[in-house]
Amino acid sequence: MTVTGKPRGKYAKTAGRRREILEAGIDVFSAGGFRSGSIREIAERVGMSQAGLLHHFANKNELLAAVLELRDDQSREYTNGDEENGLETIRGLIRLVEYNSSVPGLVELHCTLSAEATAPDHPAHDYFVGRYAWVNSFITAAFERIQARGELAPGVDPASAARGLIAVIDGAQLQWLLDRESIDMAEETRMFVRLLITVEL
């Protein structure tokens, strides 16, 4: 038998508590940055001890990865994978890049944790492998829709365009973290996309 509906009892409380912790984590890292933001501050915001907070997660890295995962879920409001016009999806992605410049702590958290998670035994390794696979598939599909409308530049492969765009966004984020006055992440992303399409972005 399949049970549907909302979780009840202690399961609902646990899920609600985890969500509260993760939302506090987003606030802490958005405001204070990856280095100055702390587990203790997150715990204080939700009225728990550090030990009590980590009862809901296996370790600190799992908590940090879960914070990023929730942020990914929230970020999807900027894009729409159901749009027939893939260009609107790409425009939404650029809006997301623009928004990211207002939350440097989360950008720093993503860059730091994704680099560490390249090690297969890292607790967040599977999350990032899955995340990049999904993002690549999502953007490839958008470029395929652009191609179907005759708006992709001749010789451009949608999958290659997606990998290139991801590389540009990640590289721009790193350069921006090193010197926030030297680069406009959204504009660099726009410039790259304009090389791939035949219509106005």
C-alpha cells in the first residue's frame, strides 16, 4: 500500500526541524560568508546546541551540502525548464548568476565545497556529481530547444555549449570571489551565450 500526504508525528517534526536548520544556514552564509559563518551561529538561530544540530546531519560537510541543495531548489524559480523557448531558460540562468552576486557567502560555500568534493570519499561527493549531471542535462535541453528553433549558431553542439556555459559560470564565480571589482559575472555569462546564438539575448 502506498501512503500519501504529509508526514506525521516525529517524522514531520524532524523534517521541519531540518528545514529550519537549512534555512538558517542559508541566512548565516549569505550574510557572514563561508569563513565567518559558523555551525554555532546556525544552532543559535534555531535555539539548539551544536551537538543537537548535528544530530540531524552526519557531519558538518553533510550539513553544508544540504544547505546548497536547498539553495538549488530555491534557485529554480529563476529558470523554467518547461519553457518551449530554451532562450528563456538561459535568460533565467543569467538572472540567477546576477542574483548570486548578492550572496557571496553562498557562492564561496559552493566553490569551496565543490572543489573539496572532487575526492570520491568526500561526504558531499555524490551530491555534486548528481548536481552537475542534472545542471548539464538541464542546460543541454535548453540549447536543444534553441537549436530546434533555428537560433543556435551553426556548428554549435548543445551538449558542448552546456559544458562551456557551466565552465564560464564556475570560472567567473572564482574570479569574482578573488576580486569582486574586476568582473561582472552576469555580463561575462551573457557575452559567452551571445557567441552561441543567432538572436538577441
